[in-house]
Amino acid sequence: MQASGYAQKPHAMPPAQVAIDTKVWNSIYPAYISKNKTKALGRRIPLEKAVENPHIMELAQSCKDLGVNFVIEVPSHCKHSFS
């Protein structure tokens, strides 16, 4: 008997090794919901529903709370902000 639960499914991989195709997901950026942005600068919702200084981690927490799968992709020129 093997200790791993994956032994019961011969082709299953541990969750950390499963590839996720995020190319078909919707994207949301803090600028989309920022009160500090104009529509020309990227805000996509009405000003009345926008928030001040949204942070990517707040968006991540909202997705988590709603049960929405998400991935945070950090562009290489912004990596210093996330270290």
C-alpha cells in the first residue's frame, strides 16, 4: 500500500505539478477599479463604485473570498515592488 492518495489514479499528478492554462482567464488590474484613474487612464467601472488606492493583494483576497481561482502575475519590471 502506498501512502500517497495519488496511487489510486494512475495518471494523476500532485496539484503543484498540474499545469493551469491561464490564457483563457479574465484579467483584472487595480487600475480598473481605482477612483484615482480616469476612464482614459484605465478605470472600467463607474466612479461611484470605484475604490481609492486598490492593491493587488486586496483583489487577490476578494477572489479568494468569492471562491474565484486566480493567479498574480508580476511583470519583470515590477518585481521589486513584490519582494
